[in-house]
Amino acid sequence: MGVAVSDWRLARAVSQRGQLGVVSGTALDTVFVRRLQDGDPGGHLRRAAAAFPIRGVAADVMQRYYLPHGRPPGTRYRLLPLMRERLTRSREALIALAAFAEVWLAKEGHDGLVGLNLLTKVQIPTLPTLYGAMLADVDYVLMGAGIPKEIPGALDRLARHEPATLKLDIEGPAGQPDVLLSLDPRVLWDAVPAPLHRPRFLPIVSSHSLATLLARKASGRVDGFVIEGPVAGGHNAPPRGPLQLDDHGEPIYGERDVVDLDAIRALGLPFWLAGGTGHPAQLRTAQALGAAGVQVGTLFAWCEESGFAPGLKNEVLTLAVRGQLSVRTDPRASPTGYPFKVAQWPGAPDTTGRERVCDLGVLRMPYRMTDGRLGYRCAGEPEADYVRKGGALEDTVGRQCLCNGLTAAEGQPQIRRDGTPEPALVTSGDDLESVAGFLRGRSHYTAADVIDYLLDSAAH
């Protein structure tokens, strides 16, 4: 659902109703320090930070980023340094604190289950994010947009506070030495505590072959799968075979993209279906096919507790009732190369004409320079910069800055040099086009309304 849309408030609301509430782990460190710079309304982050068990981290972060009265109007957010393969100890601790706070707040005051969702392709912050979430006793970890084969073993080691590593994916010629991302939790502690609870691990996959690979060859225990179809919001797996586009310029998915559920069932692990499953009939169908349940995104994304900026949320729901919304699977928008769902409507913010600025860098890819060192580039950065780094100019065409656009959508737009705020980029599943039927005359609804709709209707 983008950046901080499924935040601690939404995950908490879902978890308290007996379901698995999941927080988004994408760009959590940026979201955390921007909330502090906005004054931390309600004091929630400060309350969570006070519970962070690694001594001295919270006080240091508060001293650097917390503004008691928030930013003056028109003031830019203070940025974090762009990440590289070797994180400083203070940056590791900040990432861990941000993940801890998000999970801790989602779990505060109840015993429901809470999960963490990460993008496999966003590698550099993964280990400290996992560790921080585990310090808050996260129950599940879900990961898609890649092949998270090394994650189960990393979870095993982090649970014991042992050093963990992940191989960094690097663009460039083969045959070069591997670069390992590493985290040694022991250096963060004065005295290493007792082992942590190891969360269950659910890869998000779009093919039975990938599920089979992970079940058999992952570095540790896989506890189930989320099987995601191409109508889900955010990044979608590309169609299998040569890319073909329809008359609207959207990828064409065919029979090869249908997951073989017989093969999934044969693995003997629980699975959940995702993408177009926000309907009672789809829940019944999924259970009849042997699924443990469904993962629902779009309906929850527009409920009161979600992280979308309130004004944007109201506008989208109003337009949904009028039938003036559409969702496009854009094959070019994401710098990652994955198709990406973009919500569109008359008067939507124009993210295609923004000045290209890469100052968050979440989706930057490492590449090997001619002298053997690592550089970082993103097809959404200024074209001249990308070409100077060895990228092809044609790869920049149509690319958008998801980092800034999605952060703006949840109410934290950066102020640009001309004084204007960063335009919001809204991602949503195809179900957004039919949300008017769910509203039934309402102008807003809660996460509890979604759960009641799915469970009560599915029972009849």
C-alpha cells in the first residue's frame, strides 16, 4: 500500500479484531524522523522510543530530530543521509528504533498478532529493520518484490543476537567478489539480552515455482506464503514471457501468470490469497481452495485508520462514489522495473512533471563502477546523473520518484526549492474502482467495518 499507509494505527485496529495487522516497513526511518519533525502529535513516538531497550539510542535521535512545536510552515524536512552498503552504527540504531516503534505501537495494550511487510529489493535497511521489529516482538514477517531466500536464516540468527548477513544484489559484470550486508546486534548492547522470539516468515510470491524454491532451498524455515495476483496494489510481478501491452499501455497477463494452487497445496504450508480478495465471496472461494484466508489491501487503505493524508483520502472516496477513479498498471513508473499500480482521477497531482530530485534514495540500485567500487543509481533520478553513472537514457523514460511521491501521499511531502510541496503519488489495487459499492452511501468507514463486511457476509 505504499509508504506508511498500513501504519501502526491501521495494524493495531486490525489486530485488535483478531486478524493479522501488518505494518509497512518501507522507508520507516524517514517516516519516523519526519513525524518527529512534525512535533510527534499525541506523543506516540516518544512513548515507544522510551521503551526501546538499547540504551542511549532514543535520546540521541530525539536530540537530533524532535521539534516540540513542529516545523514552521514552508520549512523543509531535515533529510537522512542516503544509505550505502556500510551503515554507520548510529544509522543501524535509528532504523532499528523506527521499526521497533512502529511494531510496538501496533501491539500496545493488546495480545493480537502484528506483522511487518518489507520489499526484498530494498536490501540495505533490511537487517536492522528486522532486528528492531523483533525487539518489539513482531509475530510475522512478510516479504515480496524479489526472492527472499536468505531471510529465514537471518531471522534465526537475529533472534539469538548473532551476526547476520545478506548478499547485496549489484548491477554490472559477473565474476566480481560478493558484497555482504551485515548486522552484528552485539555491538549495540552493553550486555546482550536473552534470545528473542523468532517471527514466522511468509514470502509474498506470484508463482508456484518461486514458492517451491523457497520452501525447499531457503536458508531456514518458511512458515507459509501469500499468493499475490496482478490486481494487487503497489508493485506487481511482471508477466511471464515477453512483455506485451494492451491498447492502454498496460501489461497483459495470461494463463502463464495463474498460480498453480495444486502445487502450492502440495507444499503442505498455509497460504493466503491476495489481490482482488476484498470481497466476502473471494474469501469463501479462497477457503474452498484450501487457503487459510486472504490478504486485503485496498479496502483497508482507505479506512479511517490508514496512513493516507486525510484530505487525499476524502477526495478519493468522494470520487469513488462518483465513479471518477481508475487504476492503471504502469509498466514504466517504478524505477525498479516492476509494473506499478497508480490511481488516477481528474485533477490528481501531477507527479510526471516534477523536477527530478533523488534525495531519499530508497530504490537506488548499487552498480559496479569501472574501478571496482560501488556506485548507486536510480532510473528516476535526473537523467544526466543516471547516464553519467552508466545507465541507459531510455531506461529513464516514464520513471517516477516513488520515494517522494508515496511519502507525500501519507502526508509528509518535502518542500521543494520553489516552495511547493512534493506532489502525492497514490497506489491502490484495482478494487478501488468498486469501493463505492462497499461504501453504501457512507463518506467514511473504519477497519472494523471492513472486517465485519468480510467475515459476517462470508458466513452467510
